[in-house]
Amino acid sequence: MAAVKFVLSIIATVVFAVVMKKLATVWDVFRSPVIAVHAPGPCIRLEGAEGGSEDLTALPDGRVFISSGVISSEKGKILLMDFLDPTHKIKELQLQSDQNMSDAHYHGLSVWQDNEKGGLTLAVIMHRSSGEDTVEMFKFDEKKQILIHSKTVRDPLFYELNDLVLVSENQFYVTCSLKWSLLELFLHLRFGEVLFYDGSRVRVAAGGHIFANGINISPDHRHVYVAELLEKDILVYERQGDNSLVLKQTKYVDSGVDNIEVDPKSGDLWVGAHPRIGTLIYFMHREGQGASSPSQVLKIKTEKGMLRDVIEVFLDDGVEIPASSVATVFKNRMVIGSVTSNPLLCDIKYSK
């Protein structure tokens, strides 16, 4: 009898510990840290991405590709801006395709430049009205300034795709935020995955994530960075010969990290983040209407691929830009993307 009581007490202790951990996680998600607004320099709101600017990435020459329409009622668009253009004009790129893409809602995107042969490949996650998630691949025609559709990648493993990073012209890693349903978030289940597409098939490269979000790769292609929004951390993986991933570091940054951009020279990370995740959830539920969600940009210094110092470069209460999801830098300027609204262009007068 005493042995039974002892076993039951152990079980009760374990259950209590698990419940308390879940409650602590919920509290951490919905707590509201103080928002002390600051920016690295003067900022201006750009026009032309009214459906949002959820993800964006800059080329070495200053051009920036932008995905728009992830939660907007407007159809999705791929946009282009240029840091060097004094008008800061954002234009929509026409898509040449034999497929019907009128119901597209674009999410994460990535660009690959072939420095030897020339040419530019763009891959973007497309959420269809049918509920299917696919990765659409395009070739960029420099002269005509259009995107020519080259391939649709679909797979049974694709569910709630969030972001991707091209590692060659026809290969990429992509994050699956969820495996089956939103219930995973409330139960704190680690079913999110990072998948790898090798040009012909998709397989799991790493698992055990709670809402895997942004993803990117180090300049030497040895390390892959994955953002976990609800856990408020960034994971550093080491690539293996078979393109599977081995976890090397978990860096807690105390903010809901979204998309990741990597400085091609220093290897430092620029991360769009949500300091109040609970507010973001409410904001997303309202589809950006009648509410606002604070924005944050973090710069994370790296050393041999590992994450070191975390520097808050930008913080806003949602007035200048709500729900920041990404940031990229070119020389002394930074553009910040938003889940629901136009991007913000800031001068960088100071940055450690």
C-alpha cells in the first residue's frame, strides 16, 4: 500500500510540474512588457504594399523582393523596391504562369542568385483558398522585370508552411509551423518541423518545434537558423552531409521572433519580432483591423555561426508600423516589413 501511495505521489508531482510549466508558458506569451519606443534614425512609411509586407529579402545590389497578402483579403503579390531609388517606389511584379494564381496568399520567400551562370530564382510559399500549401518557384527576367513561373512543389508533408530558404537553384529548407491543428499551440506540443526539398523529394530535416517560424542560413551555408515564435528563441542547426540538421545552440531572446535575414558579410542576424505575442494573436484574429501590435527589430551578432550578443535596434508601439515580421539592411538603411501593412524605411544613424 505504501508503495502504491509513493508511486501515486510521484505521478501527481510530475503532472503538477507539467501543468505549471504549461501555465508559465501561457503567462509568458500573454504578458505585456513595457514598450519604450525608439529607432536607429528617421523613418518613413512606404506605399505600395497595402496587403502587407510579411517577408522580404535584399540582394547585394540593394533591390528588395517583398511578399504581400498573407492575411489580407487582397490577392497576394510579389513586390520589388530598391534601396538606391530615391523615390522609394514599390512596384508589383507581373507573374507569367499557365496556372491560376488569383487565389494566392504569399508568405515566406527566398531568392537565389547564380553567381557563375547568372540568373535569379525566387521561391515563395503560397497558401491557396483550397487550404493547400505549395512552394512556387520563379525565374526573374531582368529585362522585362517579370517573374516566370518554373515549378510548383507540393508534398503530403506540407502543412502550415511559414518560411523557406533556398540553398541552391532547386533546393530549399522550409518550416512547418504546425503538424495538424492549432490545438498543438495550446497543448504546447512539439510537432513543428523543418523540411528539406532536394529537387525531387521532401523529407524531414529536423523536428520537435513549437511553431517553427522564420528560417535562414549562414553565409558559408554551414548553419541554419530557425525562429520559434512562442518559445521566444532562435535555434542554430549544423548542416550534415545528407542535409539533415543537428541542433547546436538555443538562444533565448525574450521576444516573439519571426523572420530572419542574414548579413552576407558579417553573418549577423536581423530579426523581425513581436514583443507582445498575446497582442499579436488578437491583432491577427482581427486581421489587422481596429487593433495594433507592437513591433521590434533585433540584431544578433554571430561568431563562427553561433549567436552571441542581442541588440534591440528598433521598438515601436504599433503606431509607426504594426506587427513587424522582418527587417533587412543595405548600407546605412533598414526596411522593416509588417504582417498587415506597408513597410517602414529607416536610416541607421547608430547601430552597435
